[in-house]
Amino acid sequence: MTVGLPEAAGRPGYPADRHPVICGVGGYVPPDVVTNADLVARLDTSDEWIRTRTGIAARHFVGPGTATSDLAVEAGLRALKSADDSQVDAVVLATTTPDHPCPATGPSVAARLGLGGVPAFDVSAVCTGFLYGLATAGGLIASGAAARVLLIAADAFTTIVNPGDRSTAVIFADGAGAVVLRAGRADEPGAVGPIVLGSDGDQREMITVPAGGSRTRSTDEQPAHGDQYFQMAGRAIFRQAVERMTESSQQALAAAGWQLADVDRLASHQANARILAAVAERLDIDPERQLSNIERVGNTGAASIPLLLAQSAESGDLRPGQRVLLTAFGGGLTWGAATLTWPDLGPHPTPDAR
Ligand code: ACO
């Protein structure tokens, strides 16, 4: 599916003055840094294995008692501060790790941000959550239901990863990123282009937390086989991620009418450095055009893309006017891609987005 083509005869799309336009960005990672050496001290692994297989050197973990909403509030605050106006009409929170199975975490985040009674809800698409959230926020704007939306993507992934499972514990980490979107025109800096989205539920077991939902209910007993933890078929996911991110990127470029040469920056979900390199190679995008922070923050799930955008804008790797291709892949399975032109947001209040 492609969301957000311009309105044309016989085809629904964004009305001319109701395109989603990014006007604020913010990122946040919790203060505790966990290096590969820290993991080597408690897992049968090595710094060399982690670096060469994943490209990760360090990451941030939440401490006991810190939840997804705490990360989301920090990123949301920073995005609202960087926006021209801190009022929004809705809050969309993309997360894999809600504070509770019920209710959604979005309303609590909106309340803590002092946003009054605006509609707030969660979007669940694992590591593709930010792009699904972008389409959802864009839809609210296009329909006229909202003129401004705060989209936050936050994951406390370490709260669902088995700390003793070396194949996942070295990859996943915690963080949050957020953007403010306003209604605007397709040719403005910050405008989000067509968003390509897809899913394949037949492959749902490749990335799953088997227990704790309505299929395997929570009981007083501890689930068998570590089923309360995140599980991933690493090799199969690797192949799927490369294929789906490459294919959806090509579709998003075609829908936007962009050539590969038009892409100044590739901002992929920071799944694994080898996946990112394979996607860039297949797309024929040279490494200098690829944004990456995985070495410092690991795989932060849904938060990965907006955190990358916030940190890259802050460091100057991403500059106003540059044309960006976004792509993600995650559990579900889900995947997606979109284009946007980076806006001039002025100085970035992201002092903690290391
Ligand atoms: N340290 C040392 N050895 C390890 C570790 C580790 N941390 N993890 C696994 N191994 C071992 C395995 O036990 C296996 O040993 P064996 O051959 O004796 O059985 C060996 O390394 C190879 O295991 P594979 O799983 O085949 O290793 P692979 O080279 O495929 O790397 C990895 C594993 C890093 C998980 C890889 O499959 C991968 O990157 N997959 C994609 C995962 C990913 O990026 N997921 C995120 C995308 S989806 C999302 O974001 C939700």
C-alpha cells in the first residue's frame, strides 16, 4: 500500500494544503551506557563477535523502574521545543513495549506532556512503528481531524529481551525519538512524500513474544521455554529485512518520482550494520550517504529512525534541504519506506541525545 500520493482525479490522496510536514524533532536515550565489554562480562560472547556481526559497540539501557512512557515523554518534550508551536491536536505513540498490556501508553504520555485532552493512542508495528505512525499521523492531518500531530516512537526493548540470550541481548536497546507534524504543502521543506507500507502475518513467528497476550494468557505460572521473552529467527530475519527494505525503498522512490541520485541521505531502521550495508549496496547508495548511529545506540526498535534523524540533525550529518529516504523492517512481519526533504529546524534541544 502507498499512503499519501497527491489527490488526483478518481484517486484519494492528500489535499494540496494538508500534507504532513515535519516541523520539530527530538531524541532521547536513557543515561546508562552498556558497552560490549559489559555484555562480555555476563554472556558467552566477545567484543569482536558483536562488532563484526552487528556493528554495535555500545547502547543505552533503561534502569529498573524506567518504562517506555518515560523515554517517550523526554523525546516528545524535545520535539515540541524544537517545533514552531508546542500545541498539537493528537499524539501517536509507536511502541513495541507499552507500559502495560492495557491501557495504551499514548494517553499517559500526552497527559504528562500537558497536552490536555487531545486524542492519543498507540501504534504497534515493532521496528516499522515509526513509518506506520507517520502514515497514521499523515492520515489525521489529511482528513482534517488534526492540523498538528506529535508522533513519538519509543521502545524499552531491554524489558522484553532475555538478558541471558546472547543472540538478542547484544542487539536490542532502549531509546525514543519524536517529530511534530503540521499541515502544509507537498513542496515545502519537511514535507513527507508517499509512504509505502506492507506486512506478512504468515511469518509472524519470526519475531515474537509468545506469551502474555490473549493467545497464551498470563497466569501465575512462569511461561515455559522463556516464552515471556522476545524471540527472533536471526538468519531468516536478516534475509527478509534486506529484501523488504530494498524493495519498499525502490517503491517509495518511484511513488515520489525520485531517482536514486536524488537521495542525499538514507535513514534506515538501525537493525544491524550488516543489514544496513546490504540494503545500501543493493540500492546502489554509497556509504557516505547513509546515516548511522547503531554503533553508539544499538537497535532501538520503533525509536530507531526518529532517534537517528534527531541525532544526525544535531551533529550536522543531516542538513536542511537534503532529500532523505527512510526505510524500516520489523516484526509482524512489517516493512515500509518513505521520502522526505529535511526542514530547517534551527538549533536542536537534544542535549541528551548522545
Ligand atoms: N556471541 C557469540 N556467538 C553468538 C552470539 C553472540 N552474541 N549470538 C549467536 N552466536 C552464535 C550462535 O550460537 C551460532 O553458533 P553455532 O554456529 O555454534 O550454532 C553462531 O553464532 C552463528 O549464529 P547465527 O544466528 O547463524 O549468526 P549470524 O551470523 O546469523 O548472526 C545475528 C546472528 C547477529 C542475530 C544475525 O542473524 C542478524 O543480524 N540477524 C538479523 C537480526 C536483526 O538485525 N534483527 C533486527 C531486525 S528486526 C527488528 O529490528 C525487530
